Amino acid sequence: MSNTKTICSVSAMAKSLGLSRARFYQLLKEGIFPQPVYDVRTRRPLYDSKLQELCRQIRQSGIGNNGQYVLFYSQRQNHNVKPAVKKKSVKINYTEITDALLQMDLKISENDIEKVLPELFPEGYENKEMGVIIRDLYRYFKK
């Protein structure tokens, strides 16, 4: 009874067992898990501490409340992993970069920039922020 609350909702019960709500309701309908008790005032289905423990025993043993055997698949390991957010790809506008560097008193051409970028960013510069590109170009041409 380590993580047993006094009462919990059906969703919380399903989550604590590592099941989706849909799968939990399916097993509930088949009689594998015990029916919840209902709050008289709100008519909300709840699981008290005894029913929570019974559900955990069913999940662990694989023997349902109705005596049937049930197989539970192991939980997915990446259940809570959020997908990586991709950065917006910045299209390199050589004219914009040239103008910015001209305002910093550097007189260079678009061809100069095009030649130097692969040297400064060997892993690629498509996903770099424009400010970082301009800063690194300025430092390169200033030396």
C-alpha cells in the first residue's frame, strides 16, 4: 500500500496500473477488475484503498476478479517521452548578411560569405540562428 490514496478516480487507477483508460474499462467490463464504488452525491466512480490494492494484486498475479486469467503486456519504456522539437530551418539570405556586415563597417561581398560559411560551420549552418551566423562572420572577417 505504498502509493495508495484514500480514494482515486478510474483514470488515476488505470494510470497507476500502467494501463490506458480504454483498456482498463475493457477489463472492467469483462469482470477482470472490480467495479468501482460510486459517490452518492456526485455519482462519480471511485476506487477506495481496498479496491486499489485488489486491482494491483490482479495486475501482478494475472488472475482477474472473476477468476479468469489475463495477460498484461509490459509497459512502454518511452511512455512519457516528448518528441523532440525541431528548430525552424533558417534559409540563408546572403544579401541580409552582407547588409548587416556592411553596417558594421566590413566591406565584403556575398561570394566571400558563401566561401567562408562552410569553413565556419562544417556541420552545416542551415539550423543556426541568423545572429550567430553574423557574429561568427564578423569575428572571422575582423581578424
